[in-house]
Amino acid sequence: MPAIDISHLRTRFDDYKDRYRNIAMRREDGILELRVHTEGGPLHWGRLPHAELEEAFLNIGRDRENQVVILTGTGDAFSGPQVQDSGANRSSHRLTQDEWAELAWESKGLLSNMLSIDCPMIAAVNGPALRHPELPAMCDIVLAAPTASFQDSAHFNGGLVPGDGVHVVFSLIMGLNRARYFLMTGQELTAEQAREAGLVNEIVPADQLLHRAWAHARRMLEQPEMNRRFARTLITEQLRRQINDLLPYGLALEALAATR
């Protein structure tokens, strides 16, 4: 059969690199650095970053020029703001069924699309990750500044069932008992506590954090491409299977408690 040109079907960096308000991107030698932010400062989590990251992960995974991905934050925090205990008042913020259906569809894609990225991922957690801390924890290498911390402040602590994947990710990484305590008390782990719990691999001075992430990425580039891609696929398979099995169930229970 004659060769068929399908290059026009490929997702290219220029197609998406400037598309997102809350994600700054740069790529060098196949290493893609994602820096989440709000107006150039620390990421203020909300509906827009949630939607942007879901689509960005999809595009990144479809771009074969991405060889290693680094995920980091901006300024002195990775993600926030911290949600204060508001369970008693959550009823006034319930979603309609239609609103939840869209958000749940997007929530499934957020984690599934991230796990579909088949090149290694490195997290450089520059400060407190108080909203969706499972995203850096899902990376293959997790580096943290000494000021970093991890808390799932928005779910049980904020009046929601922790069912959008945190129930899977933290149970796998920390172990069931530590994860249950972490999720149901709103526990905030320091960088050192997070390392002891298995969430963090290295604690690195803040001014060296990105340099260390790039050093890891460049060392990975010394491996043949298929080694990198197949290793990433293999070591995330257990997480991928549990997300596929348990995320829809978690989202359904979260919806039952969160819809009006």
C-alpha cells in the first residue's frame, strides 16, 4: 500500500500552547514544563482551571513531541485557596443535576487524560497544594520545596464526599488507614510528613526545585523513547485500573450528596 500522510491529524504544540489562561507552557528538547497560575500568581482553583487542565492533559497526551512533562506552580503556592470547614453550610452551594453531570464528566477526564499521557511526569511542588493535591501526587517523580504542604481541603472538610479520585489516589500511595484519616479530617501534611507518607520523593530548596526537575527530565531523555513511554504506561497501570473501576462510583456518591 502507498504511504498515507496523516501528519495533519496530529496534535501539535502550537495548537494548544497558548490556549489556556491558567496554564503557562514552555518546551525545550521535548521536555514540556506546565506552570499553573492565576493572573501570573499562585493558582486560585476554580471551574476554569479544572476545565483547562482536563483539556490540556488530553492535548499533551496526543502530542508525540512531548517526551517528559514537568508540572509546577507559581510563586509561593501550588494550588489554593484553602477551603475552611464549611460542611454545615454546603447545602446553599448544591449543584443542579445538569451542572453536576457536566462537572462529573469533566472530573473523569481530568484524571483519565492525565494518566493517558504516556511519557514520564515530574511534579515540582513549589508550595502548599491545598486543592487537588492528587494531581502532583500522580506524577512519577514528586519533588517538593520545604514550604510545600498537601491537603484535600475542598472535599470532606468542605462538605463534599471525597469521590472524584482522591479516594483512589491517596489510598494507593499512602495506604488505606492513613488515606482515610487524611481525607476525613482535612489533615494538612508538611513536606516532610508527605515524604514520610510516600507522597513526596525529594525535598529540594525552593531556588533549586525546577533545576532539579529539569535534571531528572534530561536524565530520562538518555533512555530510548520506548523505554520511557512503556515504563510510564506500566507503572501507572494499577492506578489507571482503579481509577477506571472506582472513579465513576465515587462521582456518583458525591453527586447524590451534592445535587439538589
